[in-house]
Amino acid sequence: MWIPISDAPIACFPHFEVAAESGDWIVADKGAPLIVHPSNGKKEPNLLEGVEALLIYETTNGAVLSLINRLDRETSGLTLIAKNKAAARQLGRAMQRRLMHKEYLAIVRGRPEWTETACDAPILRQGDVAESRIWVKQAVHPAGKECSTVFRVERAWNTSHGPLALVRCIPVTGRMHQIRVHLAHLGHPILGDKIYGPSEECYLNYIQHGWSRELEEKLILPRHALHACRLEFPFDEQMFTVEAPLPEDMRRLLEAGTQEDSVKRPE
């Protein structure tokens, strides 16, 4: 399952499934960890190249693929890709106008005292206001950009790792790491989060040395437990809804619970 990348300690899982498709767009259910497009000139498996290979007939005949929404390497779930420039423009406008509705499921540490809450804490890159050894790390700060996420507890249960909860996350805005930052700010970081979890040292150690028994004891999962499970978007005056079931690693955690206290079962 875990395939090492040459000359790098990070592993990837180069797998995706087609969740929905039309002549103008395709929705992929991305595995994790898998980057969505090439970056920094480093050669490694990525979602966009995988979809291009799948649609080789269409790309050979002029199709031009464009990512509409992007997921972090370690976030699994639904990614929308346009097949041509006209579709990319239409879907891009819908994204800018906040006409797309996205939902995620996250497994978080602890048992939230709330059943539903909204977090409107503004965020910015931490390095803009304080020292940070992680360039991409975001932080809650009054000078940050407007940011809003709605959270609903679906289920809470006890495990040998402590209490956990399954939380539905509905971002109103689309800032970098928004869901992860807001959940950590609320005191319930996502399980397996190397940057916003127990310590940012987890991320630095992982980048330098890869996954280890020490990191497993702290993080439990080798990737953060965040899954893009639902996507609604308009196209050609129709509204499309696509859903993706929880991946196996997150399902295993749900099944490992003891003394379960169900708040609401996930659909």
C-alpha cells in the first residue's frame, strides 16, 4: 500500500477512483497521501497525471485538464477536474462565487462539548507574524483573513488512544488548512495531523526521516484523518451532488471504539 518515493523519505498512495464523470468534467476520489499535481519540480505520482493517463483518448484529442479544487497530500476524497477550458471557466466562476458546497469528515482527538458550532477565527500564515520553521503553517490571528467553518459532531467514542469524535466539517470560506487550523483552535486537532497536532516537531521529523514507531505512538495514523466526502456544484444550469465513502483507515478507527456514545450516525 505505501510506496516509497525515490530520494525522499515521504511515501505516497497513488490510487484514485472515479466518483462521477461527464463529457466536461470528472470527479476523482483521491487516496491519501497523494499530491494532486506536480510541485517543486520533484518527480512523484500525482492525481492529475493519473487522471490524464485514464483519459488518454480525450487528452490526445484535445482535452485540457484543469484542477478546480485542491486537496492536501494527506487529505483523501473528492477532487473536481474540468476537461476543457470552457468547463474550467464555468466551474472556476462557481468556485469564486461560493456556489460550490463542500463537506468533509474528520476524526478528531477528544470529545467536543458542542454538538454543532461555527468557528469564524481569521487565519494567516504563521511566519507573517511570528517565527515558524514550517513555511505552510497557518495560525489564528486577528490580522488574518476572514475564515468560517461549521462543525457538527456525528459520533463520539472511546478507544485505547483516548476519546475520539467524528466531525462533519463544512467550510464557508476556502483558506489554506482552514479546517485543520479551526479544529486545533477549538481544542480538537485532527488525528494524525503532523503540523497542528501534538507538536510541529512531528512534521519536521517526518520530512527528514519518514514514518517511524515514535511518530506512530504520537499520531496513530500516518496521515491526518480528513476526508472530502461530499461535493455539490452547478454546471450548465444543473446542480450535481457527488459523495465518497470513508476510506478504510478512517473506517477502522470507527470500528475500534469501545463504550460508544453515538451522537448521530454518519450517512
